[in-house]
Amino acid sequence: MYIMNAVCFIVVMVISCYGNKTNTQKGFYTLKLENANYEELRSMFMKIKGTGQGMREHQDTFSAFAASLTDPKTLGVGQIIKFNKVWTNINKDYHASTGVYTAPIAGVYQFSCSVMTPYSKTLRVFLWKNDTKTVAIYPGNTGHNMGTLNMVLELRKGDKVYIKQGGGEKDIHSNSNSNFSMFSGYLIR
């Protein structure tokens, strides 16, 4: 509310400054604040705010997380990867104990994942939405290899998103000093 009032005040000041000449012969402008203009602009901002289309659209519910894996692992078939080092967890919607992110509200979300393979090993993982496999990462098998995915998903409240091993390739590399493998996501709108 205070921010909206401050914005209205500044807008009215600018309008008043450039729209109201004084009665002096030189035509200078004043910083005269007109209550009618201020109240009209304040009312307009309040209407915008009430529609959910205004400046504070996501201030009440926002969600973002970033987590990495601290140790190399040989994953079981169909195992969900538990990215255990949590860097950011706004709204606490990512659960390191399960590796699952739960959407707090319906909206459009961005997810990213980067994984590294141990030397001369392979890995295949998928981004899952509830029980639906979406996109995959399949780094090669010579040396250490990286793979990355980025995906925008439309989610309903309560939808689950996670990274899960797929196929016969199951070796993932990371360490606590470099955090090579990570998973992150956030609410766009």
C-alpha cells in the first residue's frame, strides 16, 4: 500500500509539475499537488491491484528453488534423484528428502537440470511431471560429460516435478566442492 501511494504521489507530482503553469509572466512550473489527480490515480492503481494484474501480482505466493547433488551415485532403476544441498527454497516447495518439487499454486513454471557423468560412464535422466515423463538428458560416455535440460511447464496446484533415472544408464557424478549436478525451478506467473 505504501509503495502504491508513493508511486501515485510521484506520478501526480510529475503531472502537476508539467501540467500546471503558475501565474508568473515567465511561465515557470510549480510542484502543486492536486488532490483530485492523486485520488483518481490512487483509485486506478487499487482497481488494477484488485484484478491480480497489477504490480504486486506474485508478492504473496512466489516459489523458487535450487539444489545440487553433493556425491556421485549409481542410481537404481527408476530412482528419483534427491538433490540434497539446497541453495534456495523460497516457499519451501522443494523437498530434499524426496527430490520432489510440489507446485504451491496453478501457473507457469521454469525448470532446469544439469548432470555430469563419471569418467567413461553413462546416464539417462528424465524430467517428470506427476506420472508423465517429459524431456531427457543423455550425456555421452567418453570422459566426464555434461547434459542440461530446460523446460517450461504449466502446473496445477499440487502437481509434482522431479528428475528420475531412466533406461540402463545410471551413473551420476558430483561432489560437495563443485556441485556439478543440479536441479532448479521457479514460478514464472
